[in-house]
Amino acid sequence: MKLQLDRPEGLNTFTAYGDDYVSVNGVRYRCNLLVLPEHLMPDWSSATSATFSLADGAILAGLDAEIVLLGTGKQLRFPPPDLLQPLIAQRKGLEVMDVQAACRTYNILLGEGRKVAAALFLV
């Protein structure tokens, strides 16, 4: 599905997604991807949504973001609560959703000027 919106100049936005990919600024990715307004991190983690670890939570807690959207693939999968302690300690908001919902929500929050990050598990 293509996403059409006014793209904030110079910021990363999701422009499309499908069953096994997302596109950011027109570039297609099929790997785990961490997206912030001004930074992209392909292969940010080698985990899957089922193997999310404390180290992955620590990476997310260190981001310059108010809210982190965790896209867990095609299905919604909540990580065990103890793995989210780094985010809680840093007072970061976390929303868990499927990848496609994370892409849409990221674009909306970005358009509102929020400090948002999308951490996507695509593999």
C-alpha cells in the first residue's frame, strides 16, 4: 500500500509497505529497521519479535524519542514486561502494534511534530 501525505522536508517518512517490506522516502527495506525523523538504522537488531531481548530494549531506551512504536511483524506480539524496563526507566512511551500500523502511526505523529521512533521487526 502506498502512503500519500505531505512529507516534512528532510525527514524520514514511510511511503509504502507490503507483506514483507516497508519503504522509507521511496527506498524499500526488507530487514529489521529503526526509523527516526533524521536517522535510519537498517538491521538495528538481529532479533525477531519473539526473541526481543533486554539489549534491544536498551537500544530503544537510548533513542532521542518521546514515544517508540514497536512493529512486531504481521501480528501483534507483546514482549515480556521485564524486557521493557530500560524504556520504563527512561520514561519513554511504548506502543506495540503490527508493522503496517506502526508505519501509519509514525507518519501521523511525525506530522504532529512529535519525537517518534519506529522499531520494526520485518524478519
